[in-house]
Amino acid sequence: MTYPPQSHDPNQYGAAPGPGGPAPQPGGNGDFFTEWGLKENPARPKKVNQLTQILWAYFGLSVLMLLLTVLAIATIPFFGGFAIATGIVGLVFHGLSIVIAWFVNKDKLGVFGAQDPRLALWIGFGLLGLFSLGGIWGGWGWYAAVGAIVGLARLGAVGVGFYLLAQPEVEHYLRSRPGNQPKPPAAPPQGGYQQPPQGYPQQQGYPQQPPAPGYPQQQPPAPGQQQAPPPGYPQQ
């Protein structure tokens, strides 16, 4: 997917950071709800704030479903501890929405190594959609009806999340954050022993060095011929 050309207008995408644009406000001026995306953050574009708020709304619906499960135990006689265990496990799975919101708020999407930081968000929203489908059917009486409504509401939140991810405003903001870019490969260590790419050539023994210029070369005696002793050496 090719990246669309960026406009030179710093206000095209709201308060998206960039050269000459307003600097982000880490921590949301000490406001927890602003920092974690529950409230409007002026340092982020509007649709990015809507994306994080959708994730929190999804998690809020999951908490509501757990509370309804507790209420169903008191009103439906054959409901027991199994329903509570199922609700808690479901809340853990649906808590993936908070994990996704954390990666968006903290600009940590670069840890997945994708060129498009939205790839991990596409996958995360897809998993949330599968979890929502599993919660539509189940239970008895009013609990089944309310569960189906909550499941459909969660599916609607997932659909809105997909729509927001496809917006150029959200794509531009996520790509502009340094923490959402994939990390470059680690540089090789400087200094020390490094083996050449093809290895060292194998040497077959040591090469014979030629004699120095002017040094007399001795020829080995012919077979059957005795070498004469040097002058002055006593002959036997």
C-alpha cells in the first residue's frame, strides 16, 4: 500500500505532530482520562480520539455483561458459579480492547515491526469481532435477550473501529509517530574478530620461498655419484 503524500498544511489533520505543528502533550496535563483516551485529547486528531473512546466503550460493554451475569445468578435458579467463571474469562478476552488502546496512546505499535502501524490494529479489531460473535448466543430468558443486545453493540463498536482505521487522518497520525515505526536492524559490533563472508582460504602447506638473488644454488648429486668433499677435508 502506497503512502499518500502529506500536505504542507500543518492543520490538515488537526493537531497531528509534524514540522512546525504543535507538540504533543504527554500525560494529558496530568489528566488520566485524557492520557488514556477516554476524553478528548487536544494533541491528537479527532478521529484518533474517537478510536480510543470506541475501545473503552467496548470494554465498558463487557463489564456491563459481567454485572448482568451476577444479577442473573440471583434471579435464575439454575445459574451458578460456572456462569461467573465464564463471565470473568470473557472479560479477560474482551480486555484486548484496553491493550489496543494502550498501544495507540503510548505510540508502541512499532514493536510489531510492520511498515503500516495499523496492521496490528486490524488484527486486534478482528479478534474483538470474533469474541463479540461468541457472546451473542447463550443464556436463558431475559439474560439471553440482553446478552444478544450487548453482543450486537460490541459488534457495532468493532465496525466503527474498522471505519476509523481506514480514515486518512488516523493513518497519517499513526505513521507520524516515531514509536509506531519499525525499529531498524541492529548494527554489527564494531571492532573485534569478524569472520570474512566466504571464510579464509585453505592453505596446503607453506609456499616455498625463492632463494635470495646472488645466492648459489646447490644441485643434488646424481644417483651413484659421490659428492666430492670440500678442500682441506681429510679423505678416508
